[in-house]
Amino acid sequence: MSKVKAEGFAELQEALKALPGEVSEKYMTRALRKGAKIVLNRTKAAAPRGKKERNRRYAHLQDDLSITTSNKQNASVANVQTNDAYWGNMLEWGTKKMKPHAFMAAALESVADQVVGEISESLAADIEKSFEQKTKS
């Protein structure tokens, strides 16, 4: 699994702490989904595609990628994952007989700065909007 570490979110984190838990969780999930959408689109473009027509049960790898989000123990996470296309993990990590073709990690690395920017912009906009609504009330 590839991870991107971002720094400089201290102000956003403090602003999120000032909001009620469910509101800050909602904003974080929304921001992570926006960032993950960028990774998803890049991953779909980078995913290998076979020459064969897809069979009835499984879609092409590009068509089977999706975003999931979860909030556990004060941490929000967004994942780009394969659903029924089990061979996506084999392509990414390799097998005993096949070298890895790390298309997902490469996709993430190529858009990491853009993702961090999108997440921080989304969070900042939602926090600002929330404080504006709070001051009007």
C-alpha cells in the first residue's frame, strides 16, 4: 500500500478540532473523497488492459476500481481499491512467477501534490463555510 505524508496541516487540524465531531468527520471524509477521486482517475488511466473482451463475470480492471472511505479511532481513510478484479493485487505486487507492475503506486506518486492540494482546499473551504454559518447564527 502506498501512502503519502503531508505536512503543514496544523492550522486546518486546529480548526477541525473546534468543530463538533460529526461535522469535522464529514468534512474530512468529503475532502478525502475529492483527493481519492484524483487518484482513482489517474489509476484507471494507468491500469493495464488486456486485449481480450471481458467475460460475463469480471469487468476490466479499469472498470472495477472504486473509492471506499472509513472513519475509525479519530482517523479518516480513503482507499482506491479493486472490487471483483482480484488480479489487480497480483499485478501491483507481483507473484512468485510474475514481476510486479506497480501501476497504482505510480499513479498515486504522480498526483500526490495535486491530491494534498485538493484535500487542503476542500477542508479550508468547508471550515470557513462552517464558521461563517456559526457567526450568522
